[in-house]
Amino acid sequence: MAEPIDARMAAKLRSNLTIEHLEIVDTSANCGSSFALVIVSPDFARKMTLARHKLVNQILAEEITQLHAFSQKTLTPEQWAKERGA
């Protein structure tokens, strides 16, 4: 049986980025065609949002082509801490 797409995405992200926090939410009523991700990584420091998203899109290129919808929120640990404290 094939590995679920969310597990593949998590494995790819963890092997290509230093991940401090990762949330992968199936937003398609569990049919696996739409996901929202929150990724917290120090690797995003000094990168603009577009560069962060391009990096994630490159890592998950194969998986994204299989999805109907994909959204991502990319934060540095400092941004994550500030957002959680707000």
C-alpha cells in the first residue's frame, strides 16, 4: 500500500529542512486532495515569503501536482513564537 501523501510531504520536508514545527491539515474532508501546511524552520531566516514558498514548492513538487489545493504558511522560529504569544 502506498504511503499517504501527508506522510510523504512530512518526510520530504523533514529531510530537506530543519523543522521546528510542522502541521499538515487535510482541508478536503479527508479525501487527501487539499492540504494546508504550517512550517516553522530557521532555514527561512533572511528569506522573503515568496522565496520560502518557492523552496517548499520545489521540495514538494511531485506531491503538489497530485493535489487540488495546497496552502502554506512559512515562519521562522522567532515569527512562530511571536505569533503564538499574540
